[in-house]
Amino acid sequence: ESMQRYKAVSEHGRGSGLSTGYPSLDALLGGGFRKVFGLIAGRPGQGKTALAVNMAFHQAREGHGVGIISLEMGRDELWNRLVAMRALINTVKLDNGRLNGDDWDAIVKANSDLCKCNLIIDDSPGGQPVGEIRRLCRRLKKRGAEIIYIDQLSKIRGQGKGLYEMNTYAVNEISPLAKELEIPII
């Protein structure tokens, strides 16, 4: 198995992981996401969700099954982000309805493109216990997910008194799942 991996890397010039859509990040990751549990960390409002949605769309567009567990944002809001990103329009235009003819053409094409992707969005409400998140991940894997994004860690209910303890518990409970399911969980 290792010799096959080495040969594939040599022939294709990159590792066997799922591409993020960002070549420099893929290079740092050794070819993209592998069967690991990874965290995208940053201060509020710094674009963590936008980055994850961009990577998810890239992977889905490449033909991979992508699962998104959105504990903070509803399915419609997340879909609006995807459509706006694909249509190259501001999400505010989708919310306020101030769309021109070119916007409509772009939105129709974006929706058509997105509907062809194997993108599975679960918008369960925040405050779910860790066991429920693990169950959702298993269900997404059965539905064809080759990678799962969970947004947002702090919305998972874990054991502990403070946010640090609850997040640590959630990470410790979810991280082995990537190995068990043999897919990246971000």
C-alpha cells in the first residue's frame, strides 16, 4: 500500500488527500485532507465558515461527496452563501431582492451547478450532544460523504464547566471518528 501511495505522489505531483481548492494549502497538507480530524481556528468574523464553504464547494464540484453539519447557520443561509459565491454576487442581494437580469442569470447557473454536486447539508440546531454529532457523521458517511465539515465546534454540547473543557471534550470524542469512518472531519 505504501509503495502505491509513493508511486501515485510521484506520478501526480501531489499526495492522495482531498484537494482544498487552495494549492498552497494543499502543499502544506501534503496533497490535501486525508483521514484526519482537523480544526479551522480563528477569531469571530475572520472567515472560518467562508473558508470551509469554499473548500466544500470545490470538493463537491470535483465529484466528491461532501457533508456539512451546520450547527450555527440554517440550510437556506448556507445555500445562499454557496449560490452567492458561485454566482459572484453579494449575499445581501439575495436577502434584499435587489437583483438585476445578470444576477438572475448567474443565480440560475449557480443553482444548477450546485444541484449537480453531492453536497449534503444537515442544519441540526446547536447545542447537540457529542453523541448526536457522531451519529450525524456516521449517517452522512452512509449517504456518500467523503469529507465532513462541522460548523461550529463551540455549539456542540460536551462535558465540562467552561467552554475550553467542553470544546476539548468534543474534540477528543469526535477526532477518533475520522479514523473510524476513514474520511477527513474538519
